Amino acid sequence: MVTESSPIGVFDSGMGGITVLKQLVNLMPNEKYIFYGDSANAPYGKKSSDTVRKLTMSTAAKLYEMGCKCLVVACNTATSVAINVLRDTYRDIPVIGIEPALKPAVLANEGGHILVLATNTTLHEEKFNTLMNRYESKARISTLAAPGIVEFVENGITCGTQLEEYIADILSPYQEDVPNAIVLGCTHFPFVADTIKKVIGNQVTLYDGGKGTAASTHNKLDEYLLSSREPSAGDTEITFCNSDPDPAKTLLMKQFFDSYVCP
């Protein structure tokens, strides 16, 4: 049985969910966390929906068995294909997903041009298309699949010439038609936010869903009466796990967590 002192389970296809974990820790530093990165199977964005669903359910089961009081799906692709079945399966605890931060981007740039960067699977799933249809009358919304960014981040690359060239290539159609805002619809993408701005220009505002997901998690824990009442005793307790047995992957997760600064 979970209690207020049980950990929050956070998981992603790999390193990307660290950006969400950092937002969670910033908001709730007195909670305990288990972060699971499925780097052995990354990237999810190029896999079929059925495969992503199976991988997501497998990871969720691991975290549930570890006694997590809440599951945070810190992956847009996994949320798109599996959030409903996860909530049906784990009815006794909160299950929170993430979606591209299209709503705040549109509301802040009504009538403008919004570009959504995400994985192929996220962009083609019904969940995202329902979201886009809700706001397409308020702004001109373009979408662009950028799965290569995930592979750069999984290899620890968040800057440099090779990454800049890749981003410049995929954003080349928007060098003349520069968007007002770019929605980072994959949790890996905030790691390369500085490179995206270097390529497209600092005048473009970037949005990601990590902060909103952290706020939703906080609210759900309160609703379920599961928020920790223990005062923070220094560093937040975080357990890092990875499906890739290479210890370098776990070390990279810790390095990403330490270096990432929430926008």
C-alpha cells in the first residue's frame, strides 16, 4: 500500500524525461523519486504504437511494483499511445502524462505562426490531432517531426557543429517563414533549446510541457492525499534506473539532471 512517503515514479524512453524530473524536483523538493529511462529501446518516436504501448506498460509495471505512489509519463510519445490504458490499469494511484505545450503557445501568440516539433508517432496519434484541432482557428500551426534530436541527446550531445547542422537542415523551410513560437513536443528537446535558438533566432519563444506536468502531478497528489508532509532534508532523494545495462547511461542521466536548468 502506498503512503505519503512513497516515491513518485517518473519514466521516459530515455534521457528526455530528466527535463520533467527537474521541474518536479523544483516544485516538490521534499518528495522521493524513481526515474526510469528506457534507453535500451530509445527512440520511441520511430516505433509502432503497439510497440510503444507494450514498452510503456512494462516500465509502468516495474515502477508500480517498486511501490510508487504516482506514475508520471515523462514522454510525449508514450503519453499519446498509452495514457488511457495506464489510467485504466492503475486506478488506485494518479497517472499523469505530458502533451505538447500548444495551448500556452497559442494563447500567447494568437494569430501568429506556431511550429510544433515532436516525434513521428506523437504527431500522428489522435491525442495530438485532437489538441491541434482545438486551437487551429486561433493560430497557424505547423508540425515537424524531428526524431534525430532524440538520438543526439541519448548519445549525450546537446550542442556542437553536428547538432547545429541537423537542426539547421530540418528548420531550413522556416528560415524565411520564421514562426513566432516553437513547441518542444518531446521531452528530449529542451536539452537542445539553446541550439534551436542559435539556429532560428532568439526572437522565437520556445514552449515545453514539463512545468505544466509538474503542476498537474502536485495537484493530483493533493487530490489523492498523497503529498509528502516530510520537510526537505537537503538534497532530494532520487533513484536513477535505466534499461541499458551500461553504467555510462545511468551516469549520463545524473549529469543531465545536475546540468539542466529549468526555463
